Amino acid sequence: MDLHVHSKYSEDGNSSVEEIVKTLRKKGFQGVAITDHNEIKGALKALKLAEKDFVVIPGIEISTSDGHLIGLGVKEIIPRGLSVEETVEKIIETGGVPVVPHLFRTMSGIKKEKLRLIYKKVPAIEVFNSYSLSKTNVKVKKIAIELKLGGTGGSDAHEVDYVGYGYTIVRNVDLNIDSILSEIQNKKTWGEGRTLPLDVRRDRVIKAVKDFFRRGFRRI
């Protein structure tokens, strides 16, 4: 399952949820989490595309004051700009599962110092992100093991061509949202995948910098 995908409902995404689901199914995947930036419209729309052999988990990637957090199983907007501690509480209050994505990313990772404030309430961190360097993913995996956390994997794709490059392994044949979230909550999942080509990651960085200036120095 690719548990970190952005649709056109993210301000920096351009793919429809229909395209995302269709592409992942063709690649043999059994599920996806739509995790748009501070928005749930795509996630709610994707829920209607779920089938018995393909699970759609609603989610959101929230911009906290300290970096990004993912809420899986979330069906409502969680305010941006709160601290990581407050945001984790909000995710849990909605019945969701908090996951820490791309821990060390320069402008949007919460870094290890903030992780230590919340790791007892967070069951998993994203141990594989297809846009991260291989050595960075290895570093995050070591931290997950050190803190006795589960892991997830996601492509972090903003374009449909790259969905499925990162994925979460769920050792459970019960394909429904509650069972999968339970596996994550119980720290029984892990993330794997392949790193995107250098030119794709380079272009993404260039676009991110341009968008940062276009937004008036405002981070997503």
C-alpha cells in the first residue's frame, strides 16, 4: 500500500484521485492513502473508489509549526500551524493514527528533537520516502528501531507517474481500513521501496523552491 500520495487537491499536486487509484491497481497494489496538504477533499472523493480488493484510507498531511505530520484515517480538516504535540492530539481525537513523514527534510521534517516529544503517542514513522536519499531512509529506519516504532512507506508522489515507488507492507489479509490502521497502531508495519531517479528529485526541489518564492516565502 502506498500510504503517502498527493492529488490535485494539494496545491503542489496535479493528479486526479481516479488516476492515482487506477495506476496503483495496475501496478498490483492493494491500497492507498490520499494525504493532501491540509486538505481532505481528495481523500473523501477517493473513498468512493474503494473496492473489496483495494483499500482507500482517508488521510491528510498537516503543516504544523514544527514540520509536517500525517493523519491516517482522518476525515476532517485539522488546523495547520499548531505545534506537533497539539497536532498529534487533534489527530488522535478524530480517531486517526499519527505518522511522522520525511523526518529530516529541510523545510518540512520535524527532525529528531521534536520526534522525541511525541514518539510515545506516534506508533509509526515513515521509514521509506521515495523522494528521500537512500542514506536518509536508512537513518530514519535506525531511529524507528531505536525508539521501538513501526514504519510506513510512501511515494510522496505529486504526479501519478511516481505513485507506488514507496510502499507500506501490511501483513494482514483483512483488507479494510480499521484492520490496517490497527496494524499500524500496533507497530506491525514497515516501509520499503525504491528511490526516484535523480532528475525527478532535482526537478521537484527546483519546483518547491520556485513555489516557495511565489507564495511569498510561505512554506506548505
